[in-house]
Amino acid sequence: MQGDKKILYSAVQPTNNLTIGNYIGAVKNFVALQDEYSCVYAIANMHAITVRQTPADLRKNTLSLLALYLACGVDPQKCVLYLQSHVPAHAELAWVLNTFTYVGEMERMTQFKDKSAKHADNINMGLMDYPVLMAADILLYQTDVVPVGVDQRQHLEITRDIAVRFNNVYSPTFTVPEGIYMKVGAKIGDLLEPSKKMSKSSENQNGVVYLSDDRDTIMRKFKRAVTDSEACVRYDPENKPGVSNLLSIYSVFTGTSMEDCQKQFEGRGYGDFKLAVGEAVADRLAPIQAEQARLLADKAYLDSVLKDGAARASAMAGRTLSKVYKKIGFYQL
Ligand code: TYM
């Protein structure tokens, strides 16, 4: 807790092109939660290098994600907004936590298995150690809650296990964090294969909507979205994954409850429905894209946000790291 507010932590990787899944599962919630919690948001560039990145692109995508956070409404006056590599305590704590984590646990991680299959030529130690770095991120800030999409659930569980393990060996050191998963939108599906997570690494890019897509591209992708043969707009993820996924997207992008969304489309055909979803997405993204472009032209401002964020994050993280170093017996001057 900081003051009377609980501490909330989350991060996004600055990889090329965020999808509307990232927006719905993460960034949008970051804005909604910033008054209720004491929020710390990171740009996880150290996680990003677990798959090969072009340096110039990584730099560009870092500023682009920062501008996106700001354009979506993350307020650096209210939150700590920073770049992971600016706070060395992340790598330092990750090393310590490595000694409280078992190789077998890391090998069992679903994301590690998926990414190893996708990047068979580069199964590096960082890819396997990724969840420990994520645990360090979260635990350094004495985090109470972590809003993420369901694809990160396993990483959050291992973070909790590591925290409890450490606390049991020494004395309570880390707050054990809880995940926050949204009821609607915790797993946005691919538009062409709705039972699969919408992900930038999908083979068929027509099923993936990017935050940078223009209106025509968005409309084209939604027009092609897979539905079913029932011709009834009803939320039923099990039997109607395509339509339910579109309803989730519509609900989040228009701020309408799922019940009202279903009423709105009663008796209307899928063609109409898909157009409406596409329009809702394009309408919401247009002002965000414009604001992001405006911010990207003001590098001095973006740098000042990162500088301030790094100082504030380092102060918080440093307190936890020095507690850890003391407990494990690192001689301190
Ligand atoms: P990343 O960058 O892959 O994704 C950022 C956030 O977006 C969510 N997300 C989705 N939500 C709903 N539907 C989808 N199709 C979808 N795709 C992505 C993810 O769940 C995530 O919340 N390891 C993290 C970054 C990270 C982190 C952390 C998160 C590093 N350290 C500490 C929380 C706390 C990641 O790769 O997210």
C-alpha cells in the first residue's frame, strides 16, 4: 500500500504494432484504474529482447508505446510511467529470484513452449527466464494487484509462488500480488480463428487488428471476421466464439454493457453487426492515433516523462532491493 491506495503494477512490451487485444486487455484498463490505485506502468523492453529485435526498431517502438500510453490517457502526474531498462534493480532482483525458481517450473510455462516452437533457432536463456524477470518487476514495487490478459495468468501464479517461497525462507519481504482479469475482454480472439488469442505473431494478419490500422483496413478486417450460421447476435463464447468475440470488442470500444449490446443487434444481420463493430473500433482509435502522432513529434516531452518516471521507479524499487540484499546476507557498506 502507498498512502491509503493499493499499489497496481503492469507492463507492455514495446514490440512492433500493438493489437486491439493489448488495448482491451491492458492499456484501456490502465487508464480506468489510475484513480483508484497507486499505479506503476512499465515499458518492458528487457522482456522484448528475449526474441531478436532490430535495435533501431526497438528504440522507435519504445517511444511509440510511451506515446500510446499517454494518448490513451495514462497520466504521468498520477502514475509512475517508466522504461524497464532505466531501473537496474529489475535485473538485480531477477538474479536473486532465479535462485528461488526451479528449471522444471520454467520449462513447463506455456508461453515458453509456444515461443520456443516459434523461435526454434533462438531458444535463449532469457526466453526461459522471462517469468522470473516479470516476477522481479512486480515484486520490486510491493504490488497488490496486476491487471493483465489471461495469457499472463501462469506468469502471475509463478510470481506469487516465488514471493511466498522467499517470504517463507526469510521473513515477509514481498507483498503477494493478485491478478485482475477483466470480465469482458481478458482474451480477445483472432477475427478469423476466434478461439485463438489475437496476437501479432498470427500467420494470417487479416485476423489481427492493430492500433495503428487505418479506417479502411479496420473495416476490411471486420467485414471478413468469422461468425457462424445461426444469424443471431448472442453472447455465447462456447458455441458462438466468433460472434461473442465481436460482441466483446464492441462492448469495450463503445462502453456499452454486454446486455445492451445484444439488445441493440436483436433481429439485425451479421453484415450490419460487423460493420458496426468495425466503425466503433475505427471511431475510438482515430483520436488516439492523432494524439500519439502529436506526442511523437515532441521528443523533449517524452524524454522528460521517462526521466521523471525512472527517478520515481528507482526510488521505490531500491527500497525493496536493499531489503532483499540485507535478508539474503549480501554485505552492505
Ligand atoms: P504483452 O506485451 O504481450 O501484452 C501486454 C498486455 O496485453 C494483454 N493481451 C491481451 N489481452 C486480451 N486479449 C488479447 N488477445 C491479448 N493479447 C495481449 C496481455 O495479457 C498483457 O496484459 N509479459 C508481459 C509484459 C510484462 C508484464 C510485467 C505484465 C512484463 N512485466 C509485469 C504485467 C506485470 C507481456 O508480454 O505482455
